[in-house]
Amino acid sequence: MKRILLAISFLVLLTASASAIWVYRDLHTPIHHTKHGQYVEIPRGSSPATVISKLADEGIIKHEWPLTFYLKL
């Protein structure tokens, strides 16, 4: 029983570590996009979710959820 709990704990830790590394790299890797030198208009009073969605639609960020998770953290 101890061996199974140890194995499960190891797998959970490994999965959490791999996910943290992926999120860190996703947030810190520069993205080459077509909006370089242009302004992206964000309406005043927009929620963070709306801003993140707009950035994803414009191709400035690859994935929405790592940035959402970072902002909530």
C-alpha cells in the first residue's frame, strides 16, 4: 500500500512539475506575430478575460489559460 501511495505521489509531483515548466515557458517565450509595431485597441473597462481573449484572437499570445492562471495566482 505504501508503495502505491508513493508511486501516485511521485506521478502527481512529476505532472505538476511538468505543467509548471510548460506554463513558465509559454509565458516567457517571445512570440513572433504580425502585430509588431501596431496597437491593439482594448476598450476601457474591459475585464482581464476579455483582454486575454482579444490578445489570443490577435495572435499575440498562443494560449489563453496560462495567462489567466497567472493573473488569478
